Amino acid sequence: MELLAFILCAYGLTQIIVYGKIFDRYRPKTGKIGALLRCPMCMGFHVGWFLMLLSPFTELFNFDVSVANFFLLGWLSSGTSYILNMIFGDNGVKYEHKHLDTEVDASAS
């Protein structure tokens, strides 16, 4: 249950930082920092280690502050934030329908 709370906190914070209108005036539009703040996978990593540092101050999750957890929780946060970002959008679950061409090329048969 701690891991689920961590993942949801990481996803929520990542979404706020990357897409939140409250940060629009402070978020750089160009440069490496601007690219970082527009990428849910990149920002998710940094949110993960930040939440690890907050771990001793919350009862939601409790992880040791260590170099190993720095990377593991960063990677977990990055991956899950990106996956959840690809599944859910502003209008709910994202669904892409790709049209398959039903015609068969005569040279291919």
C-alpha cells in the first residue's frame, strides 16, 4: 500500500509540475530546464528522489534515504508517471484508433 501511495503522489506532483497552469509563468519555454519541465518521464525521476527525501516526514510511505533508493524510487516514479500520463489525459482514458488499410497489395500476395 505504501508503494501505491508513493506512485500516486509521484504521478500527481509530476502532473502539477509539468502541466499545471499555476507554474506557466515560471516554467521556462526554452533550454534544458524548459525541456525537463515539459517531460513527465524526466520530471518524474526528479519527483521520485524528492519524495524519497520527504519520506521521513510523512506517514504515507516510509523509505530509507539512500543512494540505492535515490535511483530506484526515481526510476519507479519516472516509469509510472510516464505510463499513467500516456493512459490518462484531461478527458479521461486516452484511446487512439489506428485505421488499418483493408486493401491488399496485389504484388504482396
